[in-house]
Amino acid sequence: MSTIKKNIDKIYENIIKNDRELSDITLVAVTKNVDEKFIKEAIDLGVKNLGENRVQEFISKYNNIKDKSINWHFIGNLQTNKVKYIIDKVCLIHSVNSMRLANEINKQANKIGKIQDILLEINVSQEKNKIGLPKEDVDNMIKEISKLPNIRLKGLMGIAPYVENTQDIAVFFKTLNEIFIDINRKSTDNINMSYLSMGMTNDYNIALQEGSNIIRIGTGIFGDRS
Ligand SMILES: *Cc1c(COP(=O)(O)O)cnc(C)c1O
């Protein structure tokens, strides 16, 4: 059996071990720095969702892989001047962290007659070097986003801080889930969030326990990036 198949099977096994339904969880295979032949292997094994974090690399993979059945997720920091290059290619942008970016996505989506699904990237841990929207700005931003006709806010995304203590990571994911539940409870017009994108190779088991329904896994599928 191939390593990639073994790795993917292991992830499915862990989803079940964490008492989650396979049908409730979207596995995004993160393909940054991964050779296209391995990406094709993952696709042949049934992977339908691929994630990229750099615009140039994403476009080159998108053009070479040319598979209409793939859902491409943009998960990295996105500069406003590059939105126009990806808007017609992505199913979900995970990393929206400013109104400036949201407005540009709305504008470019409008140009091609699309309603773009997005997630807000939240910085729960308030680390200064982390990208993401501070918790206290979330409510305002949601109100503003709800007015944009070519954006549909579908949920939240978070990247756990690098810490040793598993308990701290759990607290981070728990907080993100509480914000998620809270926003849905307030039921702002036009906002009905369903996705909570949290969990990478090293912490997806904790994320699954804390309510994640999109996990973004690179190393855990394709091995170490060189
Ligand atoms: C690289 C990356 C991942 C995947 O990381 P792994 O540790 O390789 O699983 C997930 N999310 C984002 C935003 C990334 O940039």
C-alpha cells in the first residue's frame, strides 16, 4: 500500500476515533511544496479538496492539474492585489482577516458574477506576530460583511499557536468554537455559518474534539516538506 494511502486512511481512522462522522468532516489536503505526481495520487485515492497558501504556486497547480471535480481552498495570507488571480478558481477562501480584503473579494467576485464563500481568520491567541482578526473586531466585521452581496461568510478559521502544552491548544480551539456558536446564535441577517476550519497535522485530533469540521493537513498526508 502507498504511503499516501496509509496516511489518508490513518486520518479517517482518527476522525472516527474522535467520535466524529466522516461525512461531517472535510479533509483539505494541503499541497504546498508537494510534487504534482503525489497530488494526483491523492486525487486518485478520492481526495476532493486541495489547499494552497501561495497565489503563484496555487495557479500553477490549478492549471497543471486541470481537474474540474477538485475544490480548491485558499488558506494562506492573501494580498488584496492578488485576489483577481484566484477569484474564479477557489471554492473557499479561509484567510479573510480585514475589511480591505473582504471588499476586494466582493468587488472581484461581482465582476465575474460569483458569490464567493469565505471564512474569517481569527487570531484568538493575540500573538503579535500572528495574522488574523482580533476577537474583539469580529462582531463589527461580520456586520460589515453581511452587507456585501458577492461574499458569503461560511465560518471561521484559526491556526493554533505553537505551544508544547496540548491543553493550551485545546483552549485555543475551544475559544474559536465558542465565537462560532455565539455568532450563529446572534443570527445576523445573511449570516449562517457552517464551517469551522481548524486543525493541522500536529493538532487535528484536538481540533476534532473541539468541534472542527474542516481539517487542513499537509505533512500528515504527503510527508515532510523539503
Ligand atoms: C501549511 C498549512 C497547513 C498544513 O500544515 P501541516 O502541518 O503540514 O499539516 C494548514 N493550514 C495552513 C494555513 C497552512 O499554511
